[in-house]
Amino acid sequence: MSDLRNLPSVDKLLNRASASALIAEYGRPLTLEALRATLEAARTAFKNTQQIPTETEIFQQAETQLQKWTAPTLHPVINASGVIVHTNLGRAPLSNAAMKAASEAALGYSNLEYDLAKGQRGSRLLHAEEMLVRLTGAEAALVVNNNAAAVLLALTALAKRRRALIARTQLVEIGGGFRIPDVMAQSGAKLIEIGATNRVHLSDYQQAIDEQPIALVMRAHRSNFAIVGFHTEPELPEICTVAHAAGLPVVDDLGSGTLIDTAPYGLGHEPTVQESLAAGADLVTFSGDKLLGGPQAGILVGRADLIAKLKKHPLARALRADKLALAALSATLLHYLKDEAIREIPVWQMIAAPEKELHTRILGWIAALGVGVAIPGESTVGGGSLPGQVLPTWLLALPNSRPVKLLKQLRESHPPVIARIQDDRVVLDPRTILPEQDEILLQAILGIFNANAAN
Ligand SMILES: *Cc1c(COP(=O)(O)O)cnc(C)c1O
């Protein structure tokens, strides 16, 4: 007998063991809401179907709803793309020590802003500062939320309602809509653009400085593209000489920034933080989670008087770094101090991974899978560093007549696998896959191939 009156009430459902199980898992208010929503949907459907669901069906639907409402939106993925610092995939994976430091800071109290020697309020700014000073040779350092914040703070504190000089060769968009000129405008600094898109001369700097009062000279790393062909641009030491002669500070946004030279690893040269400071930059800004290989952070190093001014600015409070990030950053910096960065920091392990090792790993995968071939390919560093530069790698190419479908299936597996298509084949780069993920990766691929074979 199909009659809406036979639909159980919420109260009746709540007395069932199935309801208790859902309440234990999801809590009472959410379970109640899911049951009400399921009953409401059943009443609506009844108008068309003249059918009412069984209690079992109601509980199943409610559970599906509860799973949907409570599923995390942020989950781990396997990065098989070969892009080491992949902004869409969360940039740098942390070292074990950095992860442990963050987790300790997260689980308990810490002396974040407490001076243990004096028994009074201290400063959160001191935690990574000493190590940054030691590593870079700068007079002082400051850590904020990210590099965009570092640039914003520097320009606001030093050039608000005044003029900041920048070459047109450097008015870049980094990605995600971050444009250097927009951030400069946001700071309240008036942008004075000099030179042409492809060519800037030292005389352009000199002329602009002679013509009007300027607060600072800015330089931004081009990050994600290279200018080839008819191009010229003064080097940082020359820019600093001209700026300093006029008493102006130079702020160098290095973007990724690196403390280690990338050249020995078969890559081009990425300017290091130490080089920028040695070239005369008064403030250098860079990210914590690009080539540094740590947590999201914006790092400023340079002249003590300028850093002091930045620390005192009200914006510094709004842009401050979080304690978990500070803990992880300090642990990451410690790897550099102890000369173990290449060994301990995942980003550097990936950069330094020997081709032969990557090849051997793929042969192991092929043996386990019973399918696929190893083909030579290229990995990239990403993260706005080393544009156009690649690392030779080995790729696992999977046999498939429908690569777009396979790519999607990999994306939809648990955990999702982010691969790419090259020459009509789905390829996976072992360089960016953490060794401990090998097993689940192989399970995911086998699962997909078995399911496709069964269909
Ligand atoms: C990446 C980048 C930024 C932004 O850094 P975030 O840490 O993502 O805020 C700024 N400037 C340059 C040149 C960059 O490459």
C-alpha cells in the first residue's frame, strides 16, 4: 500500500539502531538534518512515483548525504606531473623534521610570543630571524604570511604615497592573478615604469631618478618566462650603484629565491638570496614554499633599519606568519644550516634525484604492473623559478587508446593521481612522486586497468 502516511516519522527513525550508528559517526544535529532532508525528498518523489522508500533505503540515502556534507575538500594527491614546485598542488612538501616541528607547535602551547628568560611577552618575529641572518649574511630578517605579503609590506612601509621605480621588463604576472604592478598599486606607491618591454638601460634609471623624487627602486624576478632576442637590462649591482648614489634603497623580489645554487644539478643558474644581498640589494623578498622547500611564508632579509621599519608598520600585524609555519620554517632553515638540505628537503631530493635511479624505479613499476614502458622525458622545477629550464627524467608511459579518459580516471582515483599526456600517451614522472607513495600509486593504476579490462 503506497501512501505517504506510511513514510516513517523522524522520531520513529531516530529510535532505530541505524540512526544511533549515524549519530555516533556524524553527531545528532547533522544526522537529524540528513534524515529530514531524505524524508522531504521522498515526499517530493512520491508525487511522480507513488512509491515510498523502505527504512533501509532512507538510512542509506541519509548516509550518502552525510558523507557528502562531511567529506574533506582538501586531500593528498600524488603528483606525477614532474613539476616539482606545483602551485596548484600545494607547492613544497615538507621535510619530516619540518612536519614534526609544525605538529608539535600545533598540538600544544609554545613560547611563540613569550620570552622564557625574562618571563614576559616576547616577539614571534625572532624565531626564524637568527637563522636567516646566519644563512644569508643579512643584517636582519622578517617572516610574514607569504611573498606577496612581503612585497606589499615593503612597498607600503617604504613607498606609500611616494614613487617606486620599476623596469617594464619586470611588470610580470606570476599566476593566480598576482601581478607585480597591481601589488605595487595596492601598497599606495606610485609606479614609475621605465624602459621598454624588451630593453632597459641604466640611463633609464638615472634619468627617472634625476627627474623626480623617488622613494625606492624595485626589481622583480621574471619568474615564469624568459626574454630572448633583442633584450638588455642592467645587472643588479649596476642598479644598486645608481640607486645608492641617490640615497635610494633597492628592493629585490626574488620570487622563489634559493639559498643553494641550482647549477650543479643540471639546471641553469637561479639567483640566490646571498647573491642579491652581495650585489647591494637593501631588501630581498622570497617565498618559503618554493625552492626553499618549506611552508608558506614570505621572507624579507636585508638592512636592519629597513626591517625595523617594516616590523613596526601596522600592516605587519595583518600579514604575520602563523605559528605552524614559523615552526616548520625554522626546521627547514636548520637543514640548510647543517648542510643537509639536499638530503632532507623533498624539493631538493627531487631536484637532485639521479636519472638512473628514476629509471630503475620505473622498471620496478613496470614489473609490478605488467604494463607500460620507460621513456625519456623532462621534469621542471616550477614555482616561478628557472623558466624554460628542464631536468632530464624517465617517464612511465601507460598503454591506452583513450589517454584523456585514463588521465581522468587517474584523477578520480583515491588518492587522485595527477599525470599528463605526452605524444598521445599518459605519462607519469617518478621524480615528483614521494617514494612512500609508490605502492598506492601502483594499486591505483592496477585498479583502473582491471576495471577497464572488465568493461
Ligand atoms: C611567487 C612569486 C611571488 C608570490 O609569492 P607567494 O609566496 O606566492 O605569495 C611574488 N613575486 C614573484 C617574483 C614570485 O615568483
